[in-house]
Amino acid sequence: MQNSVQSSVDSRLTRNAQIIAIVLLASAALTGALFLVLGIANRLTILFVPAGLLAASMVFDLLPLSLLRRGRRDLAMMLVLTVFLVNVVAVQFIVQGLGLIIVSAILLVVFSIVALGMSAKYTNAGAILAVVSAVAVSTLEFFLGADRLRVPELERYIPYIVAFMAAPLAVIFIREYRRFSLQAKITLGVLVTGGVAVAVIAFFALTVANRITSLLAARLESNVRRLAEAQLTNTVEREAKLTNDFFAAFAHNATDLAEYRAKLHEQQGSLGQGNYWNASEKLIQLEGGHFGNPAGDVSSVFIPVGAPVDEAALLDLNASAYLDFIAPHNIEDNSSILAIYSINPNGIIRYYPNIQLASLLPPDFDATQRPYYKITSPLFNPDRLTRWTIPYVDAAGGGLVVTVASPIYYGDTFAGVVAADVQLSAITEQLANIKIGQSGFAFMVDDAGRLIHMPPAGYEMFGIDPSLIVADEFYKYTILGQGSRDLINFTNRMVAGGSGLGIVKVNGVDTYIAFSPIPANGYSLGLVVPTAEMQTAIPATQQETRNQFRAATQTALLIMVSTFLGALVVSIALGRLISAPVRGLIQAANRIAGGDLSARAQVISGDETGALADSFNLMADRLSDTLQGLEDRIAERTHELSEANQSNAHRASLFEAIARISRVISASQNVEQLLPQITETISSQLGYYHVGIFLVDVHREFAVLVAANSEGGKTMLARGHRLRIGETGIVGFVTETGNPRVALDVGKDAVYFDNPDLPETHSEIALPLRGGPAIIGALDVQSKVANAFSEEDVNILSVLADQVSVAIQNARSFQESQQAREQ
């Protein structure tokens, strides 16, 4: 199994390595082409040098790909890494202004190669190499100075190439993150913390640049700011109006459909006759008891279990079918409408388009309990307004969807809702296409601050990590309380339905936020753009700002790399320290999995890992107890099976004894000979020490002992022992009532055993002997064992008593016939 796991890991790493090599090969091709084009366009022959190096590296990268196919993954990745570092250093010697991009690319590529494409033993060495390389490049950038070639087009386009390179690497990283060790995750977490330090440095550099810009162009910026703010305000109001028109159209559509549905009800007397669509013919009862309709109809009909399907319901369905002439056209005319449906108070649904709704919903589905129905009902909507639900992700792949619902009223009587599921992709695409400045963006939230549309830059602005948000549930997250205090104030005003414009700091950059409400559904639209992008600076001011910014950037670069170096050392140490208890847990778990139930985890700290170890040990103790309990239950069940087998064997012996007794009984037809044989046979076959037969005298006053097998019984027989019927002993009770009776030697039955002739009796049973409907006597059986007679024994002995009764009757009949012939 371990070999299988290792093979799977090797296969996964090899696949990642192939993707990384191909991505770097493509990036080298794009970068080389960019250098070549810019060299030709600007007549800068020096750019042909890095272009040639990149072309040569592309040819050389074929060797690592060949090594990967032969299974030499680590060597192939080392060669790829070496070629990459040689290329970026060569570019740095020729071109200035790319230091930060080069450092970012080094960190990205080196960490990706060692973490995603190489064996785990190279992880620490690779992390050190990444930081050391970044430090070396930063130092080199600082000392090489400004004598190198500066190409603004490279500064503009190289980040896109790095982004192109980062995208697939990020995908691989996200896919592989859950497979990283705990130590690796801690290391990455600390390094991300180091990124916060980088943001602080960036804030410092940009603040300095902003101060210089303010000193050089304060008046110009003031005028530009006013113009920019007016432009931004007009833009957000215009876009908000377009968005409001988008939603208002759907609300108006739902209202019109609800009014049309009410008018259909007013004409139900004629429209409900089924001339167009007849529910009596169309409805089909499905297996669950609910009703649907054929797939060929224009709409789906669903009637849940329990909903009345009476004449009123059929008339209402027939009338609602005339929605077929409007609803499908509404869906065709607007691609954003996924579905339109009408629901009455009984939960009966008419749904467009026909998706065989009854086959998709559970039989007892109650649409009246859905949010869109509840918020539109009179309890929550006394003003009869058209309402909007909270957005949700369509289960059928329709993306983010919101439902608009309008109430149906027949006069003053609430009669259900008409609702439409509206796909928000069109409006979110419209918002995504809003261009403001270079990096500005639009976002939209509902009246609770939940996300409707938020680009990646928006997540960063609010301090939300998008990797922690489930893709299908992002709309559940709210911006309320997120970001800086100023940003929180703006978002509070947005969700309250306000409008306005202001400036907040986003990553140290002054940024405009303009917002305007969308009255149709209470949403709010916001536009975000850095103030610098809305303000055109004077060229001289820009140049001065650029020079200052370059100096600050170089300083920030050195601080950033130093921070990463320190973060790496700290992260490795913390990772080892924190993951040590977890490794101990894994070892204990493996020992238990191998069968050693005595294995326990060592509790070495009082933090969460210590609590986890305590919980693990408690689980192990309970597991051991559970297994012991299972063994005890198995032993108990085995004992029960043994007792059941013994009971079955005893029952079989009883039936065998009865069969032998029956043969003895049938062998004699003389009463004087038969009765003693019966008592002797029952005693010998069934093991009872006393068996007696009592017969009722002709006056039916006494039960007279006529046969017995025991010595005490014979003594009683000799003295003419008899018992008064209904008064003496259990035999008297049985001969009077005709019901069997069992007596014990405890409690009120103990008096029955005060018989000096039968002193060893501890259990007694008496069973009636019948001659037709009359009681002719009793079969008395006594045992030396306490509680000797079970319910099963009573049933078996009752059968035996019936056979004795028949035998006595037969013997008497035989003697009477003999006497009749003799006379």
C-alpha cells in the first residue's frame, strides 16, 4: 500500500513538474518575443541579447522535458530553475526598473518548483534558495544604479507575462494546498504575514510619492480632483440608473403577471372549463402520491401530497394555464429570466418552462414555506409590494440568481404569488465592463452588505481572502465591518440606501469610493478607483514623482526581501515546533491501526495540540472499551444461543416422550389397566416423581384419585383419597373451572404442598380431563424441582391431558359396548 501511495505522489509531482516546465517555456517565448519586438521598434539592439538568451533557454528546456519522461524529475527541475535564474539576472544587468517584478518572479517560480514539482527533501533548501536569490537580485538592483537601459514598455508588459505565468501555478498551488504538510502550511502562513510587512513598505513608498506630488502640483490636483469627483459621481449615478432599470423591469414584469393572474381568476367561470388545458385530463398522479403533467405541455404543474385536488383546484389550474400565452414570451424576450412560476396557498405550482417539475421535487414539497413566498405573503408584506429574495446560486448551473415575487390578490384575498428567477450574470458582466481609470472597478451589494458582484481588487480592499470563500457561497459573505474604519463608514451608508463620494486609504493609496442606491430592490452600487488615476499630473511633476518613487521602491525592495528572509527562518522554526505534537499523534494513530490498542499520544503542551492529544487518548480508551464490550456481547450472544439450543433439545425430548406415551395409551382399552399405565408412563418418560389421575364421581362432588405412580400416591390411593371439587387443592380448582393450574412452593400456593404423603413436592400442575363439554377429572403432575413448569410445559402437558381424556373416553365406551353385548 505504501508503494501505491508513493507511486501516486510521484505521478502527481511529475505532472506538476511538466506543467511548470511548459509554463516557463511559454513565458520565455513571450518574453523573448517582447524583447525582440521592442528592440526592433525602438532600434535598441541591446535587447537582442536577452531575446537570444531566452531563445536558447527554450531549446535547452527540451532536455528537462525529456528527463521528466524518463522519471528523473528532481534533476529536470534543477535544470529548469538554473536556466530561469540565469535569464532573470542577465535581464537585470541590461534593463532597469524591473527589480520588483524580477524579485516577485523569482519567489514565485522557485517556491512553485520546490513545493509543487520536487521531492519533499528539497523543500527547505528551495525556500532558502528563493530568499537568497531575491536578496541577491535586490542588492544587485540597488548597486547597478540608473546607468542601464530603461524601457517603459517592458515595465508595462512584463507584469502581464508574470501574471500569465502565475495563473496556472496558482491553480496548481490551490489544488495541491490540502496535500501540503502541516509544517509547510505554517511556513506559508508566516510568509504571508511577511507580505503584510511588504504592504506596509509599499504604503510608505506610495505615501512619500503622494507627498511629493502634492507639493509640486497642489493647485492642479485640486482642480483635477473636482473634475474627477464630478465625473465619478455622474458615472455612478448613470450606472446605478441602468442597473435600477434592469431590476425594475423584472419587478414590473412580475407585477403585471400577478395582475394578469388575478384577472384570469375573475374569468374562471369561462376559462376554467378546460377548453384550452383541462386539468382533469392532464394531471398524472405519480408514485409518491403527488401530481404532475405531461412533458409536452407548455408549463410544469406540481400538486404536493395533501393538497386538495377538488373541483375548485381544477378550475383554478385550468384558468392559470392561460399564463402560457405570456410567461414563455417573457422568458424568450429576456435571457436573464431562468423561470417564471405561480404558486397558490395550497402549494400548487405552475412553472415555466416545463422541466417536469413533479419528477424533480419531493412529493411533500411545500412551496409556501420558501422564502420568496413568505416575504410576499400578507404577514410580511401588508403593503402588497413586489419583493426580492436574497441571492443564491442556481443548483442547475444558472450562476447567481435572485427571485422577484409579486402577490396575487382576488379583491382583498391573498391568493398566492407570481415569481421569476432572474440570473444576475448579465448585470454582473455589465458591472465588470465598467472602466474607470486603469485599475478602477465597480462592485454591488444588497441591503445587508452581501456580495452581489465583487472583483478580486474589491476583496483586497475589504481585507477578505477570496481563497477562504467557497465559490458557490460567496454571496453569503458581507462587507459590513470589513476593511478600515473609513471604509466601514462608507459601507454602512451604502446598505442604508445612501449615496455619496469620498476618499479612503486602500493599501496606502488614496482611493475614491462613489456609491448610489438602486431603489428597485435596495441594492447599492459602488465605484472604486485610485485618486491618482482620476487626476492627470503635470509631466514635470510626474517625472519628479517617478524618481522619488524609484528610490523608495528600491528601499522597499531591500526591506521586503529581508523581511521574507526573516519570515522564512521563523516559519521553519515555528513549523517544526507546532507540527511536532501532530507527528506524535500520527505515530500513535499508526500504532493503533497496526493493532496496538495500548498506544497513546504524548501530551507535551497545554494548547490546542495538547487538547487534541487528550481527545485522541480518550478516543483510544473508548475504542478499547468498545472492542471489549463487543467481545462481551459476543460471549453473551453465544451463551444465549447455547440456552436456546438446550431449550430446543428439551422441547424435542418432550414431544418424543409424548409420542411414546400416546402409543402406550392407545395400546389398552381397559380403564382399570389403562390409568395406572398412563401414570407410570408419564412419570418414566417425562421424569416427574408423582403423576396422579383424578376422576369426578357420579354426584360431581369429589375428585377421586384412581391411579398414581409414586409410593405416596399409592398410599393415598389405598385409603381412597379424594378432594372436594372447587374447595380442596388445585385439583379441586381445576375440576371446577376446567382451567389448568400451576402451583409453587412459595406464597399463597405453599399450602398446597402440606401433604405428608408427598413431602418432596416443590412444583405442581393440574390439568383438566374433558369428556366433551364436561370435566371428567384431572391429571395431577408434581415435581421435586421449584418452578419446574414453564409456559411451554403447560402447553405440552395440556396436549397430553387431552390425549388421556380421549383414552379414558374410548376405554369407557369400549367397556360399555362389551357389557351391552354380554347382556
